[in-house]
Amino acid sequence: MIGDWIDIGPTTQISPGNARTLPVQGGEEIAIFHTLDNQFYALVNKCPHKHGPLSQGIVHGNVVTCPLHSWNISLKTGEALGDDKGCVPTIPIREDAGRLYLKRDALVSAKAPEAAV
Ligand code: FES
């Protein structure tokens, strides 16, 4: 149902390999990524380590490297990779006729991960 999804604009707003952010009133800022192989992902814009802005990280494959201390975070699952432990919520995203849509309930309920100590 279309009402369950929020139109966040054209796919062309994010060039491949880049990200943009989306503020959510009363919720967490979301980072939306466009990978070089043309996939889109949406995650809470806070690294599970110390809340670094993932939207400013380097995208490679379907992974983003956090700009602060270089943890690698899966764009698919939000999980920290390698020896690092933590997970950031992901938001279901879909593409339809050149526009991007985010799942409304996931967007509103997404919570930042607890920062690691
Ligand atoms: S805040 Fe992301 S690696 Fe430390």
C-alpha cells in the first residue's frame, strides 16, 4: 500500500558511490546510500561505535567505512563487520519509476544504536 511508504524524491538526487541525509521529525536522521552497482540502502545515520556520521563515509561494494574510526558497516544489515560488534537499524527502501520510497513505520520507529564504550 502506497500509504505505508514515503516518497523521498528521485533516484537521481544521489549519485552512485554517494549518500545523502534525511531528517526525520521526532526521529533519527537517516542516511541514504547509492552504491556503485546501483543499489539503494537506508540506515540510521549513526555508526554503532561512537555515532559517527555514516553518510560521510566511503562506500565500497555494499559496505560503508565510518569516517571517524574506520569501522566497516554492512549497508544491507547495518551490522559492523570483522572483529567489531554493533548494529545500526536499516530502513526498508524501494525504487519505483525513478523515485525512492522509505517504509514509514520503520522510519518513525528507528532508534540510534547504543554507542560502544
Ligand atoms: S564512530 Fe564509527 S568507527 Fe568509531
